[in-house]
Amino acid sequence: MKTDFDPSELEFEFFRGSGPGGQHRNTTDSGVRVRHLPTGIVAQATESRSQLRNRESALQRLADILERRNRVQKKRHATNVPHGERERRIEAKKHRSARKRERTVTRDD
């Protein structure tokens, strides 16, 4: 996993984390937001009271997002329906059809 980014590609923003945590969390700018400039993808972390740990986890999240984005998906190959499954489908259709036929009201005029 690539976590060593070119510093010119990243823009860091530090902010105060919100939520529970008391006085220490409310007075320090420990939240970190990282923007990957070439793609515009943003990742942020506010879990820890340490700005350094939050910076590391934000970079890790950014690396995960970029890896997921660049992953090549395998091509799907169409397969035939197996014989037994085809038979079960036909039987289910026949059963459903018979049930519907029983529900219809026939008028004898």
C-alpha cells in the first residue's frame, strides 16, 4: 500500500475535532483533513487526541481510497444456466401458472 505520497500532491488542513472528549479535545487542533490535489479526494481523521496519529490515519485512509479507485476489476464471463436449475425454474412457472388458473372465475352464460 502506498503511503509515501509526494508532498506537493497533498494539502493538509487542521481543525478542532467536535464531539465528546472534554477540554483537551476542544482546545487543540488535532483533526486532520488531507486533500489529494491530482484527484480531489479528501480523507480526514479525528479519532485521536494526537494530531500526528490523526495525520497518519488520514494518510492511510487516503491510500486505501486511492488503491480501491485504481483497482482493476476482473471481467465477468457469462455462463449458461445449469440443466437442473432450468428444470426447477420451469416447474416453478408451471406451479405458479396452475395456481393463477385456479383463481380465475369462469362465467357460464
